Amino acid sequence: MSDKIKLLIAFLLVVAGVAGYYYLHDSPAVLRLLSVLVGLLLAAGVASASESGRRFIAFSRDSIAEAKRVVWPTRKETIQTTGVVIVFAITMALFLWLVDASLMMMVNKLMGRV
């Protein structure tokens, strides 16, 4: 139950930040933006104290750790793979154009247009 209250308070803080943005419509844009950012930061702080917030933070940390373990391709491998994809796309485009043109010629011949 307390988690739901924390999440409700976080939601209300976001709403308060947005309301502050509209309340300060005559103020400089920096203050208006600051009100939204403060609302979001406070909401994130309150939400991170809930169980779902702690799970989200743990998931984020695990995701970052997993991304660091990924072996990214070298520049040469990336360029070669991109070249293969481009050549394949051009080949398929030409093949499909050839099939389409052939079928169009056959249909025109059957209909007596040519």
C-alpha cells in the first residue's frame, strides 16, 4: 500500500511541475523549464523509494552491465556488412523490377494492348 502512495505522490509531483510551467507563463522560459525539471527529479526520487522503483533501478544497472559486455563490431566489419546489405538490397530491387516488368508485359500481351 505504501508503494502505491509513493507512486501517487510521484505522479502528483510531475503534475505540479507541469502546472508550475503553465502558472509561470509570464516568466522566462528557463524558470518554466526548471519547474518541470524539479517536478520530474523530485518524482524520480520518490518513485525510486518504492519497490517497483528499486526493481527498475536494478534492471537499469543490469542492462548497463550487459551492454558493456557486448562485443561491438570493428569499423571494417561494420563497413563490410553494410556493403553486403546495400548490394543485396540493390540486387533484390532489380530482380523484383524484372519480375514486375515481365508480368506487366505478359498482362499487356494477354489483353492485346501491345
